[in-house]
Amino acid sequence: MAEETNEKLTLFTPKWLSAVLRGARPTGETFWVGNYGTALFHQPLLALLLVLPVSEAIPGILAAFLALYQLLLTVAVAHSQPGVPTPIGWKIAGISITLAHAALFAALARSLFAGSA
């Protein structure tokens, strides 16, 4: 695992995403790129699905998937240790913010599924 943490991985590839979700990347990369870098892809898609004339279930499924992703990312942020040592306060803040993102996506999914019923 030590070799993998020092390895240069190309961002947004399946190998990189796997390393992030295992907590094998530095905490800063796991939090910032895992949360906001990936949002550069899924937020425009979610916004388009919300305004297009499609069933609410379709963006609801995406929001539910994103809630699950955020929960996995929360665990990854909690376990990420390689690289630069991270003060415990920043780690707690990263875990809290990522968990809040998961709750927001879950609430969005719930409201979309309730609206389509």
C-alpha cells in the first residue's frame, strides 16, 4: 500500500477513484478532489436531469447513487492517512462536511421519489 500512496495517479480514472475510496490517497486529495472535483462532472448532469422533461425517478436514482458515494467517501476521508500529516480538526471537519453532502443527496433523492409517487 505504501507504494500505491506515493504513486502518481491520473485524476478521475478508475484506478484513482478506487484508491480514493479505499483511503489510499492523502486526506486533502481525498476530501477536495473526491468531493468537489467529482462534482464538476455529476452536478451539471444532475442539473440537466432536473430541468429536462424526464421522470423524477431518473435524477432521484442519481441522487441516491451520489448519497452512497458520499457515504463511501466519508469513510475514505476518515481512513486517509498517507502523505502530509493532517491535524485532527481538519480531519473532523472533512468528515463532517462529506457526511453533510451525503445527507443532502439523500434528502434530494427522497424528495424526488416522493414527488414521482
